[in-house]
Amino acid sequence: MKQSTLSEVKSAVTPRATLLVIGVVALQLLFVVSYVGALHEPKLKDVAFGVVAPPAAVEQTVQRLDELPGSPLDPRVLPDEASARKQIENRDIDGALVVRPGGTTDTLLVASGGGRTLSVALNSLTGDVLGAQGRTARMVDVAPASSHDFNGLSSFYLVVGLCVGGYLCASILAISTGARPANPTRAATRLGTMVLVALAGGLGGAIIVGPILGALPGSVWALWGLGALIVFAVGAATLALQGLFGVIGIGLAILLIVIMGNPSAGGAFPAPMLPPFWEAIGPALPPGAGTWAARSISYFGGTSMTSSLLVLSAWAVVGVAVTMLAAVLRQRRATESGSPGVAP
């Protein structure tokens, strides 16, 4: 009896199952490394920052800000307050200091819609710098986050939910009918399913954060379009990874979207507060591109979205192309070997 049970256990623990378990443990540890590594010690680094000051004081002010320890700011001279406001609204800079020579109180322009944490950090930093000179700063929010959007995180949470929907739908298709579609027709069917899921998920997300909860003030139509693009891009990318690597592709999708994408998305801490590696990869991954675009729609009048939309579109187009190509090659191999194919 014991020998029979032992043999059954040995037969159940196949090399493939062992590798999958090892992969799960690796993803688990990478999850801890990524989130803790990216978010445990946020610091301002080379934040695009405008300076408006009289000619006699502007050079000295810029030099003082540029020489701060750790290089938290990347100051640049602007001609007037109107230009500073315009650049913040266009998301070209993250804040600006307007020096008022007639008194001891200057003006700090910020945009909490782009991330309240960054606005608070800029306020603290400039307060320390000005305090050493016997001056203070009055903070003015050029693009304030909604009062129902705590810390400006609703855009990030919306995008995370949409990304989850994208890779979960693609994963369910793999689990229910086989990770690799046997032919292009079945691959196209999965992609068509993702289109329907993307349209429904994008609309549902836009309605929830807009009319139902009032968390984001942006256009429901624009958020719907963005949401549908995010879901489809992530879903198509997951289908492509599954077409290339089988069920392992699900793990790779989680690696890219969750483990690498979420910490670098600029949600909890905007990009200028992240370590260099995470700041660099964030805009190229769906969570980062989606979060930037969602904030632009909600608080910046839809400005500065082109690069983010191109990134999401690239993920969608490449995902579709790779999914279809993998199915064509799979069908060709099956035909050449005389096999009727495998799971649909």
C-alpha cells in the first residue's frame, strides 16, 4: 500500500509541474523585490521645475535649486507666471516657483492631479529652501485632484483594474481551451472576444469612476476609449505570450504587467520620485502609459497623451500580430507532421 501511494506521488510530481511551482515561487519573490524596491524610499530626482524671478534674482535662485543635495530638481527659467501655469497644464513641468520681490512670500505652483504626493514633496522642499532665507511659499494648485480622489490614486486603480481584466480574460481562454490556438481562425476568435471584453470593461470602468463614484472628473467617453485600449492591449499581449510559450506565457504577462508595470506606473509615487530603473520602464508598460493618460484626461484637458496612446497601441498591434503569427506557424507545423492539431 505504501509503495503504491509513493509511486502515485512520484508520478504526480512531473518535471513540468515542478518547473511551474518553481516559476510561481520566483514570481512571488520578484513581486516582493519589485514593489519594495520601487516604493520603499521615494525621493525627488530631477523634477522638471520652473523658476520665475526678477532678472537680478533669477540666476541665483536657479543655482541654489540646482545645487541642492541629491539633485531633487531640474530647474529652468520661465518668463512669467502665465508661462509656468501653461507648462504645468501641458505636463511639461511638475511645478514652479514664482518669486515675489515685493515681499517675503513667494508662490509655489503645483498640480496635485498628477499625483498629490509629488505636490506635497515639492511644497516641503521649497519650504525648507525658502525658510533658510527667511521667506515662505504659498502653494497654488493649478490642476487640483478631485476631492473624491484621495491622493490622486483613482486613475492608477482604474488602470490596474483594467489591466487585470485584460490578462485574466486571456488567461481564462487559455485554461478553458488550450494555451496555444491550433489555427489562425481560433486565434482570431480569441482576439475578437478580447475586443468585446475590452469595450465592456472600458465602459464599465469609466462609468464606475465617473457618474457612479464621482472619483474622476474627466470625460466618460474619453475614459471609455482609453479603458478599452488598455484592456485590449494587455489581453492581446497575454494571448501573444501564450501563443509563444504556452501556459508559461501567463506568468510572463504577470511579470510584465503586475510585477514590473504596477510599481513603475507612477501611481502611489509619481515617476520623478521613483528609482531610475522604475522611472525609465514605467512609460513603456501598459500600467504606466494608462495611468499617465487617465490623469491627463481627468485633470489636464487631455494634453500630453500622444506618447502614452502610442505605447498602448503598440502593445495591442504587436500582440495581435504575434498571436496570429504563432497560430499560423502552429498550424503549419501540425500540417507538416500530419497531426490534426491540438487544443483550440
